[in-house]
Amino acid sequence: MLLDGTIWLGTASDEPVCLTPEMANRHGLIAGATGTGKTVTLQVLAEGFSQLGVPVFLADVKGDLAGLCIAGEGSKKIDERLEKCGVERFSFASCPVTFWDVYGQLGHPIRTTVSEMGPLLLSRMLGLNDTQTGVMHILFRIADDEGMLLLDLKDVKAMLAYVGENAGQYTLNYGHIAKATVGAIQRAVAMLEDQGGKDFFGEPAFDLNDFLSQDENGQGMVNILAAEKLFRRPAMYSTFLLWLLGELYECLPEQGDKALPRMVFFFDEAHLLFDNCSKALLERIEQTVRLIRSKGVGVYFVTQSPTDVPSSVLGQLSGRVQHALRAFTPQEQKIVRAVAQTFRVNPAFDTEAALSQLSTGEALLSFLQGDGSPAVVQRATILPPQSRIGAISDALRKTLLDTDLIGEKYDALFDRESAYEILAARMGQAATPPQEEPAEPIVTPPAPAPAPQIVTATFRVYNPETGEYEERPIPTLQTIIPAAPNAKPEFVQAPAQETSVPVPDAVVIPHVERPQKPAKKKSEMTAAEQMIDSFAKSAVSSAGRELGRTLSRSLLGILGIKTTRRTNRRR
């Protein structure tokens, strides 16, 4: 609720406690135990900035901030709160709201690319150690040097496989890349995909200018991130908000101190931001919080205890809204004492005692005054919000999403050429050799078959007059040698030739087919038949040997070779 151009947050001792808009970019802290009223305080501040025309971003981890889009309704508790705060004129009103969701379910998709996220934040999201983070930096450097875009997680996986296979080529220029380290990063990427990381990385990437908008009445747009599902993945939730804060710092131009901030950023459950935070990342957060003020952005951390925020960051937070702290142990009492000492003392009450006595809806407030000095701490009652407190129905959310023109820009996902497509093309070319166009066949006429050769058959005859063998033709036969290598020779009748050697006429003996009796087996013969068969074989064998010897001696005698006949002598 506005009061004279300031945000009326609460009332203390019948006096309003207000936040001066020109000091809003000095950042702030909203702290308190669970159930003490932090969400209502955040909602009242968001309404006030929106009514001033300042865009707001906040994460809704419980779903009860969606009621900002609907005007509130009167109730007995609200009437009692208004009377206690001394509010005479109060009207319920809604705020212009845009719903966002990393998963695209309860709001418009909000995405970024891997390159825009950077190796440091991506390593935090993956939960990598220092060595693995160093390899991730190398991977980004190689992709940048070789002109390959990293848009989504499939590009990261492709680059990891490529760098792992070719680690030896990059060792001298980029440093050692162990395959075991690459494998560990690949497992972390697979886990992030299972958690929905593939929905967050891609295009179209989110444009920060869509945060910095107003409605037709000049009210600042309240951008609500539906983080009910995202909050269950703390590393992804905190890294996303860190990336968003870093993008605001890098992309927005310098503004300096003006009457109104350019934007206000509420970081709910801020303790997740600093859990397991590396030194390099903590230094980056400190630098962003310290310097983003000049960009006209105010950052407000919402957490349960001020000790959740490192002292180096806590010292940059000028606005303080401290709800009740519960101290049941000596350590918790020590924290309450330390928190009380950070406020400017108010002699009207004991700050340390008040921290444990605050009721729901009460808080200790301290903001910067016009001259930049912190105001005295005030124990105040927080005003009720003008919009509805609580969640909205799914039907109303769907109607708001369908009628929001910003959905035409982000609802459709597209994928352009990046590292994955480039490396896949390289592997395809390496696996498939270039195919040449088949040459036209050269038709050669078949060679003419060689003519068959006719060879006259001859035989060798011994001439006693010369003492040598002579070849003489056989006039009746000639052999045709075919051209084919495996063909059999064919004999044809040749014309008779005169020769000095008379060749007698061939005597043709007619062949008469005689029926042959099947030979009996030896086992089927009688004893007499077996005796006759053995005698006949012996006689034929002896006669054959003797006839062979006689013919051989006669032939050798014709050739003039003398033979000696041996006989066995009896003794």
C-alpha cells in the first residue's frame, strides 16, 4: 500500500513505517522462523513496487503468491489488522501478473542456453568438484574456439564424448583431460536430464526485457516463477536464480541512483543459494550484489535466519525486516543476540527480547532514511495485502496463460544447428566414405575364336638300316585340337596320302553281343568249381607271362638286340 509516494509496510506506535523507493536498490533482508509472516510481508512489498510502476520478480515455492493476480476479500482478521495499523482508507486490488515455469507446466517456459549459463554455474548445477569444473571450462573453451554452439544438454553430451575421444589432441593447448573425469561429468549430466534439466536448456532463450514491462495502467509487472517442482531440486533452483541475477547485472545498462529502481528481485529460500557454495561462486555473488545497485536493481533475500547469508553479503543489505526468531538452544540464543546487535538501538524497547516475543504478523523494521543513514529499529505490525492471500485455481491459471500474449514467444521450442548436429555430421562423414558415381561400362567386342588346328597323327618306327627311330604319318587319321582349353579332341577322316610304307587293309571283325552270365561269388561256388577256377587263373597267368616274354624277345631280336635266356639249374 502506498503512502505519499512510499511503500507503507507496517505501523509502529501509531506511526507508519515506510520504505523510500529511492533507497530500494540498497537491497534488503526478510528473515524469520516458519509461520511468522514472511510471505505476507513479501506480498505487501511486491504490491507496493508494482503500484509504483516497478517490475518485480519473485519465486513462489509454495504456490500461495499466485493470489497477487486477484483482488483480496474482506474478513474479520483483515479488519482487525487494519484497525490495529490505523488504516482508514483501504481498498482491495490486484496486480498485473505473468506466470513462469522452468518446466512449462504452471507458467510460460523460461529457458536459457548452456553457453549463457556458463561453465561455473553449470558446474554448480551438476554438483561437480574443482577438477571436474576445470574440465568443464576446457570444454566451453574448445567449443568456442571451434565455433560450436552449446545450446542444450545434448550439445554438452556430444562435446564431452568428442573431447574424451580426442583428449590427446587438446592436452598441450588446454591441459590434461582425464577420461574418468569426463565420465563423471557425463553421469552428472544424465542425472540433470532426469531432473528436468532438458526442459530448462534450449531455445528460444529468455529475454530479460520481458521482465521490465508495465501494464496499460502503468503498474509494474509482477513476474511469478512457479517453483513448487523446481524447489525440490535445490541445486537447480538456486543456480537458476543466480543465473537470472547475473543476467540482470550483465545485460542492464548503468542507471545510478534514481527516484525509482528499475526492478526488484526477491530471492526466496535464500539459504539454498549459499549451501555448498564454492569460493569462486561466492565471490561472484558478492560482486553481483555489490555492483548491481548501479544497474537500478534491488535484491531482497528471504530466509529463516540472517545467519543463512554470509556476512560479506549480509553487510550489503540495508533494508531489514526481521520476524520472530525462536531460541530453544544456547546456540540459537547466541544467534538472536547477534541479530539484535545489528539493528540501530531503539530506547523504547529491548531489541533482543523483542525478537523472541514477536507474534505472527509483527516484525522489527529498519530502512535507510533519505540521507542514507539507517533508521532506528521499530517494532511494527505488518499491513494486510490488498490482493488475495493464497493459491488460485488451475482453471484461472490456465485462462491467464492462454490470454497472455507473451506465450506466443516462448511456448514453442525450436532447435537450430549446434555442437550436436556439427559433431554428428563429422562422425557420419568419417563412418561413410564418399561414394563415387559409377563410370559408364566400356564395351569391348569379343575377340574372334582361334581357328582349330589340324594335326596329323604319327607313329615311331625303327629303321634297321639307319639304326634310328623315324616318325611316319598315319594317313587315315587327323586330330583337330579345339580352341577351348577343356574340350576333348575330335578325330575326323582325312584324305588318303601316298606313302612309301604299305598299310594293310584293316580287317573288320564284326562284334556280336553275347549274353553274359553273372559271375558267382566265391562263397556260392562248390568245391569242384573253386578248384577249376583257381587252376584256370593260374594257367592264364602262366601263359600270359610266357607269351609276354616271347614277344619281347622277338621285338628285341628285330631291333638287333641280343637277349640271354636264363634257366634255373638244379643242383
